[in-house]
Amino acid sequence: MFKSALIISLFLVAAVRSADESQAEITKYRSEVKPDGSYSWEFGTSNGIDAQESGVGSAYAAGSVQYTAPDGTPIQLEYTADENGYQPRGAHLPTPPPIPDYILKALAYIEAHPFTRIQLK
């Protein structure tokens, strides 16, 4: 009997938590667009999502997003988007492995010994 009650109560807690996510409400909202093409916006929700962005038309944007992942991990993402593309930054993002020493040595050798171009007549 105790096991059944425990399982049912855990199920109800899980159901209430998922219902909380679906019932999230907007707690703050601001949006501004200026005649020169610059803009800014921000919003927040009752379940802890906060986001903001500012930029100029289709030339530049910078912003951030904060929320809690389903596993409880706090996520903080900052980004810029400009002529160099979209550049996200966050501790949760994967990073490339370090460049192996033999590749670094090869690149240093190539830089130290530039190739002379051959002119064909």
C-alpha cells in the first residue's frame, strides 16, 4: 500500500511540474523599434525564462537567454550576429578538442618555410 501511495504521489508531482511549464505566463515584455532601424526587446516568463536582444536592422544583433534545462542545469547563452555570422557563447555549448601538437608543428613549419611560386612562361 505504501509503495502504491509513493508511486502515485511521485506521478502527481511530475504531472504538476509539467503542468507548471505549460501554464507559464509572460511576466515582462518590452519591444522598441526606432526609425533608424535599431531595435531592442526583452521578455520574461513565470517559469524562469529571460531573453533580451538589441541590434540594428539586419546588420547587427546581440542578446542573451537564460533558463533552467529540464535536468535542472542553469543555461546562460549570450550571442552576437554580425558580418562574421552567429556567434553563441555559453558554458553548456560543446567546445572543439585542442589542436594536436603535430598539427601545430606542421603549421609552424609551413609558416617558417613559405612556398615560392613558380612562374610558367
